Amino acid sequence: MQTLRTPDERFADLPDFPFEPNYAEIAAIPGDPEAGTLRVHYLDEGPRDAAPVLLMHGEPSWSFLYRHMIPTLVAAGHRVVAPDLVGFGRSDKPAETTDYTYARHVAWMSELLFGHLDLPDITFFGQDWGGLVGLRLVASAPGRYARVVVGNTGLPVGDGNLSEAFLNWQKFSRESPVFPIGGIVNGGCATDLSPEVIAGYDAPFPDDSYKAGARIFPSLVPSQPDDPASADNAAAWEVLEQFRKPWLCAFSDLDAVTKGGEGPFIRRVPGAEGQPHTTIVGGGHFLQEDKGPELAEVIARFIDQTA
């Protein structure tokens, strides 16, 4: 597997991002020790002896997305862990789109979060692919989690219920000759990002050769029943339908891609019953950018209410 590593100088002087990098080496191909390793990056802020809040980003962002939430959660006394998915941020980037599968993303993060960091008593928040990967991890090890918060995400099984907006996004990511990462994030926000912040989202990708993971991610979302990940997601749903720990939905009101996506969680997950599900008003798809401190306060309050 050929991999690319973004030079460190690309991450110098990012706005509102004073956090120190942390790295772990994980198996490049799960189950194949001969395939070498990948270096995966994560942020780890706050007291190490506190129960962790796990923040997982999606497509095509990285842990930079959480820079306005981490201080609020740390100030509330929490440890905050925010990994960069393989192919994003400071994590290594396999060079071919065929190097990436849904199952590999789950295995890569499982090795980091459970194998390397051995996180217990997790409060999870996931958005976009952070939810698609993270909820598979919840289902694989529900005993590690104290509670779950989800926003602007889902766990599709290929039943054809993807929005038209998402199907258009799949097509664009495959076919567009230009794939402007920072501009894509900006387009998914309700507010206009500054040039410096847009550059922060572009930072992990010096040129198009680094974007294989970002290009292929939308096409890995199960859209047909025979998708390679459909059966695994359906099996994960069977676990989540027995999950009785506190579960909160905090979707935003201005996201066409995941509009109504909280419904299946509220209907099917027992732990979601009676919880103070909230709508983040004024948030686009990347609600962490539009309403980061407010979302962090929602998570911190939910932890206090369900401690």
C-alpha cells in the first residue's frame, strides 16, 4: 500500500488550533502484519483521568472541525479525544481509492480507540462519516460507551432512502475534475468561512494525489442492499436496537443531506426514549463550524443530566 504523509509545515499557524498532535501506528491492512503500518493522528485534550468525550469527524473534514468545541468540553472537566480518520487531517493517506473500504475505516479506528488508547466509559459524538464509522464501533463494543450523541449522520443499510442531495454529492465526488476540500466544507456551512479557515481544511491536501480517501468516501455509503457494508450495518442496527444507555440526537435545521435523519434513532434505539433531543438552529451540515460552542454545551449538559 502506497501512502502519503502531509508535511508538518502545512499545519503551522492554523486559526484557533493550538492543540498538540498525538500519533499511533496501526495496521495498514487489518489482519495482515506484512502490509506495514499507518500513522494515525488524534487530539487528546483535558485531564487524562477523566472519562473521554470522543468526537469523530466526517467527509471531507478533519479534527480541525472541533476546534471551537474542545475548549468548552475541557473547561467542563472532560477529556476530549478527536481522531483524524485515515486519509484525512494529519493521518496517513493511502494513495489509491481502492485502499479504502467502509470495513477498513471501522477496523482502523477500532485499533486506535480500543487497541491503542483503550478508551472506557466513552461519551460519543459523531457527525457525517464520524457517525457511520463511530456507530459501528458503538455496536461492536457497547460496553465501552456511557452515552451517545449524534448529529447530521446516519447508519444506512442500502434500502434506497438516501436523499437526492446526497446522491448528487456522490456523483460530484466521483466525477468532478476539481475537488476543493475547503470550498466543500464552506458550502456545507450556514455561515461563510474565512479564507484562513478554508485554508485550514485544505491544509491536509497539498495536491490532488492526497485526496483519494476524500474522493471515494461518499461512494462507500451503502446505497443498495447488496453493498459490501449493508449486512454489517444491519447487524449494527440489531445491537443499537438493544442499546439502553442515554442517546441524544442533536441535528441541525439547515442540512439538506441529513434532514429527518434523527427519526430512525429516536424510533429504534431504546436509550433515545424520553431524552431531550434538540435541534441546533442555524446550523448547516457542518454544525460544528456554525454552532460549535452551543453543540459542545449540549453535550456537556447531557453528560451532567445522565451521569
